[in-house]
Amino acid sequence: MDIAQLLATDGVVLRSGASSKRQALHTVADTAARALGLNENRVLESLLEREALGSTGLGSGVAVPHARVEGLERIVAVFVRLDTPVAYDAVDDRPVDLIFALFAPPSDGAEHLRALAAASRALRSSEMRQQLRQAHTADAIRALFVRDTAPATAA
């Protein structure tokens, strides 16, 4: 699964401020709404409903919130980097500053799970997380995800 292909065209936000998990998810919902032409409140409600089932904070400052949202034809993602990490109820109790959010059509099944697994795998790398925190532009963020999912070439 090429997670770089999932990133919405205008779906990368750097230097976003939030003082709580809810505000961080609001930023994600706003980003998704603008990039995907969705209703912001509906996106936020979907994210909050999913979080009520259990935190999507993976640890090491990373969260991968996800939701099924009416109006989508395929799985899409947005990426938000917060200026200051926020408490997120992550598995390691560390605050989160890197948020890779996935949105799937309600009818989607296994593809949603594959996308979650691919995003989690990419963000598990400490080198990747460090580079995401240091990137200065949305294009640099995209390039990191493209590089991470590029097949290894034989030497």
C-alpha cells in the first residue's frame, strides 16, 4: 500500500497549534473538510466516535485517527504536525505531535485495515518520525512518505 498516494492534495498541515486532543482532532477535521470537500462537523463527529472506542495514539508522539465518512469514494489521508505535543491517551502516555489521519468510505473493508497497517508501519520508524518533525514544507512531508513506501532496488 502506497500511503503517499493516500495523502490529499491539500492535506498536509505543518505548525498547527492545539492545546488538547479534541482541538488536535478539530484541526484534523478542518484539514480533511477543506482538502476533501467534506462537512467538518461530520468528520469531527466520526473521529470522536472512533476515539471513544479507544485511543488511536500509537506512542512515540504519533496518532493515527481514522473514521468512515460518507461522501468519499476511496481512502484518503491528511497529515497534521502540531507545534506543541498534546496529551492524547496514547499507549505510552506520551503526548502526540504527529497525526496521520485516514478516512474511508463507509462501505470500505479490508483496504482500510491495510492503509492503517501501512501508516503504522511507516510511523514506527524513529528516523521517519524525526524527519517528519524536521521537514519544512508539505512537499518535504510527501517526499518522506513516498520514499518510505518506494520498493527497495537491487544493487
